[in-house]
Amino acid sequence: MKKIAALSVVVLLSAGSAACSHGDESQPDFASLDDAYGAVDSAVHCDENPPAPTEKVLDPPGPTGESRMCTNAVEVFWFESSSSQEKMFDMLSSIGKPGSPVEFATGRNWFVVDYSAAPNGATPDRDVDMENLAKKLDAHYISAGGE
């Protein structure tokens, strides 16, 4: 578990975004990152020793939330603030390029992102079916940047 702060690897926010559906009362929310991670782990069986998340910086800098890697290419995020959730979603959804989408399962105060198809994304150690994960968690599935 790691607070996301302005340290090593920096990813800057870009203008384009897909719609993050936070605040939808029909979606589940979680009390903590541990709870969100536990739900994802139950659905997809996260790796026993996933890597630490890379550092991310919003533009302008501000609180981002907490995250934990599930696999080397799938990261679980949890947020106390819907504005932080939206900013982080916008940033991560903008890294997908045509033919290389970034996939999300999104909830009210959390989301899961799969970077494996994104340019310069991690080579996945195994595939995670994000659409199926979203169904299992009663979340929304979003593929961003692949058009």
C-alpha cells in the first residue's frame, strides 16, 4: 500500500479524458484500499508479490489517492475524494493510444486499471479480463484511448 506522491516516475495529466463514472449510487464503494484490493483479489487472484506502484504526479499537484498493484500491469486505486479520483482517471485514460486502449473497472470511490495494452505499458505476466472483473464487482467497464 502506498500513497501516491511526487517522487520518481512522473506521469503528467493531459487534456483528453474518458468519463469516470464515480458517484453512481448503483456501484459499490469501499471503506479502504485494503477492502477494494480484497474484492479485486477475490475476483482475479492477484499476484502474491506484485511490484510496487510507480509514482504519479497530477498537474497541478495535489492529493491523488492510494494504490496497490495486483499484477505487474494491473493496479487498484482507492480515493477519499471524487475530484482526486476524476483527475487520476483522466490522467491514466489519456495514456491509451489508438489501437492500444487502457482498460478500467470503475466504482464510486475506486477503480482498477490495466496498463498492458498501453504504449510503454508493462508486459503482463498474465491477462486479466477487465470486462469480466467489472461485471463481478458490479462496476463499469471502460476502454480508453483505443479508438
